[in-house]
Amino acid sequence: MKRKIPEVITEEELIKILKATTNKKKRLAYMLGFYQCMRVSEVIKLTKEDCFLTENYIRIKQGKGNKDRDLVVIKPLLLKENEIKLAVKSLPIGTTDRALQYSFKRIAKKVLGKDLHFHTLRHSGATWLLNKKRWDIRHVQKFLGHSKIQTTEIYTHVGGGDLINLEWGG
């Protein structure tokens, strides 16, 4: 059975979406989906008590498979520290997973002209960590909370630009 490769967006496309999103909680949700590679259910359940910004981590409780995991806060989130701190104080996001998925789908269509799902943010974030931040696939696996490396491999995509930028040994 052939698998369809999930669509991903770049960080630049995410920034366009964030700029067009006026609701601060939704903007935070989209950033968490991309930079923290969080699932929509994890974003919805997140509370301010789960965010330890001075220690630089977020605790995911009872994620998929009822697993807990700690996520280091990725640097782009810290670059907008005051905005993040204000948004975190207002957690939880205060919407349903379906409503958040729908709002992301709508804004992605409006801004990028693409039919995307909230889970696209998770795939895109994993790809960004590998290709742009040069994380090792084992680190990405742990960050995503996968028990099998094969699952993580589904989340990672190499674009043509990434191949062009490789240095070939000779």
C-alpha cells in the first residue's frame, strides 16, 4: 500500500499565517503545533500549570497512548517571550479540537491558498527541526514522543532546496 506524503509548510508560510491571525490564543496554538510539534489534542489540553517557561520546558500530560513527555521550548517561541508569557497566562486555549482544526484550515486557505490540517503543523515542525535546525532524527523522535523511528520518518520531508544545500564530499 502506497502512503501519501503529508503536505508541509515552511516557517515563512507559518509566519504569514500568524500575521493574519488576530486571536492571540489561536496564534499561540499554531505556534505550539509547529515549533513544539504538538498534536491538536495536546494543545487543547495544555494549561498554564503545564508551562515552565523559566525552566524552558512544557509538560505534555496524557498525550497519545496516554504518555507524558517534557518538551524543551524551541527558541523561536522564546524570541517572542513577552507575547508567549501573556498567552500562556490565558491558557487553556478555550476551544474544541474540531473548532481549532477548522480555524487553521480556514486561515491556511485564506493566506496560503492551501487546504491544510492542523496536523500539518506537526509534520512541518518535525521537518523544520531536521532540515533547518539540523536536529538528529533520534532527537526528533523523542521530541515527538514516538516509540518507533519508522513513525518519525513519516513526519520528515526533504525538499529540493534542502538537497541543493548539501555539501558533497569528494
